[in-house]
Amino acid sequence: MQIGMIGLGRMGMNMAKRLLKGGHKVVAYNRSPDRTKEIIVQGAQGAYALQELVDILKSPRVLWLMLPAGQPTDRHIDQLSGLLNKGDIIVEGGNSFYQDDLRHARELKPGGIHYLDVGVSGGIWGLKIGYCLMIGGERKIYRRLEPLFKTLAPKDGYLYCGETGAGHFVKMTHNGIEYGMMSAYGEGFELLQESPYGKNLDLAKVAHLWNQGSVVRSWLLELAESAFKKDKNLSSLKGYVEDSGEGRWTVQQAVEMAVAAPVIAASLFQRFRSRKIDSFSDRMLAALRNEFGGHAVVKARRK
């Protein structure tokens, strides 16, 4: 299939590369032309303006956005709405709030432009392993774009979740769960480190051990093992942990729907606290975010 990719950051660049390897024709646009030139070397066709991108794509066009949630995404969709024709498709793959999807779909409908919201998980490892895709919108449009989803995802790695907003709602909840899991690992490993046995424990080996048949095994533990191998006490990091917004939205939705989510709520508040207190547990959260998503970390200044 032919697809226009808008946004060549950590995720968008690797997704474009995976689509190219899968035999799809990618036309790419990024605000910074250097990123566009980089993907051209990989076999994509480049565009240096949205109008140019639209002109290159054949109708009905498919444009996949991988941009920061909020104003950047809103601005691009608003611009595209004036450039696209009836039957064209916008796929929003960023970490947007599901209510924004409802607004975008409503605004695009009078022009006959279709809209899918796709929650994407996989971080910087997605190029090699594949991306977990959570998809919302019109089922017939989902079916039409299924070859793209099959290429991007590993086996059984994509799911049609329902009407507009469903994909990003499922992704939001996924990230809330992620917050809680990471906090539990961080607390547990801090307990090990501070114990009477901590000086003799190799935390990388503990993480590896727990992935061998244990009920707490996970990819996060594999990433923890990797982080501990690089820095056994994570002393090069400061325990400063950002939140992307999805954890906040998860807690807000839990409040609005009167659903008890104490673990996710506590893990969100832990991230707020991390910006004032530098604990080992928080250093582990920072290390895990860097391992799976390439998220920026704050380096520690230790003697």
C-alpha cells in the first residue's frame, strides 16, 4: 500500500522503516527536513510540505500521523482537512486523549474524510519486534488498512477495539497499567538493594532469574536486567520521572466512572514526587522508560 507518514520522531521513523521493509510505498514528511532526508535514504519518497505530501499521494489517500498529542496533532489535522478530498483517511497514531478523537472525527465528517485512532505501543524496539496496535474508528476503514497493521505488528499484535476513540482509550488504560507495574518493580528492587543482603545481590541476575518461569516475568524485567547491566546501582541517573499524560487521563477517567484504581493513582503521584526526591525506586522508573521508549533521563551529578 501507499501511505503518507507525518512525523519522524523515535516512533514514526522506525514505523516508516518497518513499512518499507514490508513492501509498502512510504511518502514521508517531517517538520525538520533532516529527518525526511534520512528516511529517503531508506527508500521512502520525501515531501517537504503538507501540500506536497498530499499531491504525491494517490487518491484515496492514507496519512498516518505520529506527532505529540495536543496542539501539534490538532494543527496538522486542521491543515489536512483543507487539503484532503472525500474518501481520504487520516490515522492518528500519537498518544492522544480519546475525547480529542471524537472531536477530530466529528470535524472531518462533513468533508467525507475518514478517521482512525490507533494506540501504538512498542517504543524504540518496535522496528525489530513489531508494534502493539489498538485501533478505533469505522470497521470498514480498519479492514481497508489491515495490510498496514499486519506489517507493523507482530503476530496477533493488532486489534480492532471499536468505534472512534476506542483505540486510544485502550492505549490510555494500557499506559496506566504500565505505570503501576513499573512502580511495583521499582519498589521491589529498592527493597532488595536496601536489605541486609543488598551488597551481595546482583540485581541484573535477579531480574534475569525472575523471568525464568516466575509469575512476575515480563518484558519490563528484561529491560530492568539490561539497565542494571549498564549501571548496577543506576547511580548515573537522577530519579526524575516525567509522565506523558496518559497516566493522568487514566486516573481522571477512573474518577469520572467511579472505578477504583488505587495502584495506578498512586503510581502517578509517585512520578510527581520523584521530581523532588531522588530515590532508587524512581531511578529505576527513569531507567525503564529510557530502555523501552528512549525517553530522556536526567543524569545525576554524583561524586
